Amino acid sequence: MSEVLNSSRRNFLKAGAVLGSGLLISFTVPGAKKLAGAGGASMVGPQSGAAFAPNAYLHITADNQILVYLAHAEMGQGIWTTLSMMIADELDVDVNKMVVQHGDAWKPYNHTLFGIQITGGSSTTYSEFERYRKAGATARMLLVEAAAKKFGVSPSACTTANGIVTAGNKTATYGELASEAATLTAPADVPLKDPKDWKYIGKGVKRLDTPAKINGTAKFGMDVQFPGLLTATVLHAPVFGAKVKSVDAAKAKAIPGVKQVVQIPTGVAVLADNYWAAKKGRAALKVEWDLGSGVQVDSTAMMAKYKQLAKTPGAPAAKGGNVDTGMSKAVKTVEAVYTFPYLAHAPMEPLNVTIELKDGKCEIWCGTQMPGMDQDAAAKVLGLKPEQVRVNTVFLGGGFGRRATPASDFVKEAAEIVKASGKPLVKMVWAREDDVKGGFYRPAFVHNVKVGLNADGMPVAWSHNIVGQSIMEGTLFAAMIKDGIDAASVEGVADSPYLAAVPDKLVTLHSPKNEVPVLWWRSVGHTHTAMAMEAMIDELAHAVGKDPLAYRQELLKDHPRHLAALNLAAEKAGWGKPLAAGRFRGIAVHESFLSYVAHVVEISLNSDGTIKVHKVVSAIDCGLAVNPDGVRAQIESGINFGVSGALLGEISLEKGRVQQGNFNDYVVSRMFDTPAEIEVHIVENGGKMGGVGEPGVPPVAPAIANAYFSATGKRLRDLPFNKAILKA
């Protein structure tokens, strides 16, 4: 299988700490023993029984190859480059000459915060910042020590640059020193470079994965091909939770190229020589279903029920004082109900998994955000031990959370096909329709908000009831639900800076259940909470006759990082200055994943009254911007993603059936929908580092809604906005 996975890397993983004439650097994580034992997937690899699990690896070969193995998956967010920059700066090598590869499912790659191997929560860069730098610094120290021995000088007489150690007129490449360095004992700790000596960190580096993605050599799951590989498609139930009653596969089996039809827990799979034969075979199936209770799910009825439920308090998520007393004393009250539909992730590359079962071992190729979970899931289905399953993570053609499924639904489904068919080499491929109709959506939500204001126009009482399905319920993360509160449902409200100074407040949550599977979607709860909070703040500003920016500045005076992002975005956008005729501005600021983002959006109205977004000026405070170019790219990406969800995105169900199936009816932003101009400005400060993959999304919707109010004097409270406008 060297066509997909470099065999030298495979041998390295089997070999252990010292590989031939190379140098392998592992580094420990304070508290990692506890984190590794916190639950989650079983993973395999050298040193898996070590007292402190290494968190990442750097390998230097005798021929001067410098290989970086990533504990996280590259899915477009740029960590292929960012993590390599950290090592390159401390190691004193050219980052553009490093060879980067994904790590397998392996316990030492467990996330330092979450205790499992995962790429998510916009956490990769800040969680690995110290560890990846220490990997480079430790390697450099050992190489210098090896050079000093070789040259007969003190280590202090040696300098490093561009992968070479120099002492006077003597030089040696890192590759020449690798064998000797591998015999030396790594220090317990190493000093790291002063920021003033960084060559790459904070300066910006072009993405290392770009050339391969341009010339076609980058391997995505869809690219995996082997001789004898069968392709499988699955006819899924038309209703979530439905079961197969009977199957007539005669016509499907008659399709040229179809080899087998098998029933699996999630439906009926057709295996064929190629995708098109499998697709035709699936279309020819006649299946009778037991639809079950899922047939009762209807979006319109559900939303009406949610609205009624939102009129009553649920489980308390945040409280202070007595909200009823506070409301009774308020000079003015403002009320609003905000609604949010289900949303699909719709990554460009639909889900796919390739599995080979051979000699009692399983090998998997897929784009995944949680390889350890997938390893365990496949092992359980196939009756293997986790250490008998290897997960090869390839490039992900988009994830947005969909490829981080605690249930490992798509990998488990592929394993079920292999098990049921008895075929040793199968590639399961989902069509776009499978992906859009396949569930694991951003949950639908309703927010019912009532705010009491004092004579100065400041909020003194805040009642906020939230209704929506729990993401954590029914997963191994269910233990995170405390006193009926799924924190992912209330984040951005329960901890909002706007509520910090409100004396009388109550935030509550209802978490109704139904058959529709839900999952985190890029920026998780902040996808709806930011809209509810920032739209309400704008409503309050209007209610008391204050400028939306000035009102926020007053409310956030004790929150300097929110304020810094807000002020920078407003300044760069020219807030308060006249706009061209027919153009209108809106503003919003929100913190998520430890980063603070403000957007100023400029819109106009189309002839049918729908919204056209022309320009977004954004400011982000993410602490240290390790790769400023990458930060800007991710905020730009988040803005476009947010525009799509705010204006267009909706999954609806009638009689349990998802009404959307492809991009013709699950509409995402096209080029003409996206802003022609996006400016991203980075707040320069020494604040705590945050993530950048998701924080660009949350402020988009409220900024657009607030701009629409400036244009029309009408409030948008139901998403997607353009549908709401046309329906009005």
C-alpha cells in the first residue's frame, strides 16, 4: 500500500525510538499521563506504554530529510504549515524544505486538552505551541552536542543555521550528525528562543501543502485506489431511525459491474467494480422500510413547538439576582425571538472510507478529525483489537465538524460493509445527496430573549430561554452535560460579557429529543448564540436611541479584548462616515475559541429585497498570530462560510424526510453571493492565544441582520435571512 502511505514512515512507526541512522525526537507533555488516561480511543505505536506519552515527533534522517508528523489533520485550516513553522524556528531549518505527514491513530498523538486524538475546537495551534517548539529546540540541542563531540569543541562554540552546525571552520549537516545525536540523552527541558529571534513565527509563511494541491499529488480519500478495489454505495433509510423490512435486489444485481448486495444496519449496500455501477445498482434496489417514529419529525411543527417551549424557563445555565424583580423595575423592556434551522456541513469532498482487511489486520484510509475513535469503532465491528487496525489520515476535503463524529458513523458503516460482504478491499463512497440527507446537522434552535433597561438605557434584567437538541447527548461526551446543561448549546450566552454586569439575569435551556442526529458545525453553539446576543444588543441600542458602536463600547468597557477588536474593525471600516447610495452597514463582535472577532458588514438590497453582501471589514484578536497569512485566510473563509449559513442555509424535514439533497436545493454561497471585498486586520497584543478556524463565523449573521435594519428599519430574526425576506 505504499501508493498511499510512505513505507519509510511505516517502518519508522514500527521501529521505536531510534531508527537506523536517524534521530527521532519525542517530547513529553506535563500532565499527559492523566490526559491520556481520561478515556477515548485505544491507540497503537512505539512507546505506547510510556509513563508520559509523547505528543508529537520530529525525525531527521541521515540524508538530511526533516520529517514532521502531525498529531492533527489538515483540512484546509493551515496547520500543515503552522505546526511546521514552530519546529523550524527552534530547529534552525528552512521550513520550506521540511517533509510533513499526518500522524496515524496513535495514543501519543492524543490532544493535550481533550485526552483523545482530535482536530477540532480551533485548538491545534495554541495547544501545540510549546510542544512543537520544544521538539525543535530539543533536536537542535542534541545535534549541537553531537557536533561538539565530533569537532572536539564545547557546545557553546557551535552555532546552527539552515540545518547545519558550525564551529569555526568546521561544519556538519544535521543528517551527518543524526546517528550520533540519536545516542545522546535528551535534556529534561530546553530553553526556547526569544521571540525577537523568530524567523517564521509571527512573520507569515506560504502554505506548504499548496503545491501538492495545485499539481494534483495531494492524496484525499477520494483519490485512494488499489487493484481489485470494489466501490460501495449505500441506500440509506428515507427517515432517520427507519429499518429495512425487505429487499429485492434482483434488478440491482443485473447491472453490469455490480458484484454484491448486502444489508447493513444503516441500509443496503451495493458493491461494484466502479462507482457508477454501484450508483446504478443502488437506484435499481427495491426496499421496503419500517419507518418508525422518525416519520413524525416535521420542521414547521417542531419550530412551533420550540417557540412555545421557549416561553417557559428550562434548566438554568446562568443566573444572578431575581430576573422577575429586575424586569418589574425596568424602565423599558425589549423582547425578541430568534430561530435557526438545521444546517448541513456540506464539505466539498463527500464522506468516503477505504478499508483493507488482510491477514487478521485492518487498514483504513479516510479523511477524519478523530482517527482514534474511528480505529476503535472499526475494530469493534470487525472483531479485532484496536492495535490490529491502522488508520491512515489523508487530506480532508473540508470537515467543519462533520468528520469528527463521536459515533464514527461513516467509518463504522464502511466496516459493516466489509463485514457483511466478506470482501477484503472496499471503498465506500457517499454521493452529495447522501451527505446532505445523512444527518449529523447543526441543531435547530430557538432563542426567546427579554431584556429590561434602566433610565440610562443599560440592561439591568436579562431573561434568555434557549431550545435545541443537545450535541453531547448519547455520545461519550455526555458526561459533559451538567445539571441538564449541554454547554455547547449555551456557550456565547451564559458566558457573554454583556451579561457580566447585569444584576438580574436568567439563562435557561430546554434540550428536546428527536430522531434527527446532530453534531457540532463550524463554531458549534456560537453559530446561533452570537446572532441572538449581537442582534439583541443592536435592538437595545436602537430602543434607547444610541449608536450601535457607541452602545457596545459602553457595555464592553471592562472587556478590553472585545473592545480592541471592535474598535479596530470600526476604525478600518470608517464607521460613521457616509456610504455610497444604497449601501448600509452593520456591526457585531463576539468571542469564541479564545479569540475575539468583530465584523463590519456592508450590504445592499437586491430588486427582490434580498441581501447582497459587498464588503466585510474584520478584526481579530487571537493573541499571537503564528502565521498571520493563515489567520487572514481563515477569517476570510469563516466570513464566506457564515454568509452562506446566514443568507441561504437550511435543512428542513417533512414527514421525517429531508427536503434537500444537493446544492440546487441546499444552497451554499456561490462566487456572486460572497463579498467582493474582505479586509482582515489583526490586533497586536500579548494576550492569550486563541483559535482562528471557527471564530470568523459567529459575528457574520448578526452583522448582516444589523445592516439590514439600517437599510429597512425591519429586524431579521429568522434564518436563513433571504428566505425570511421573500416569505415576508
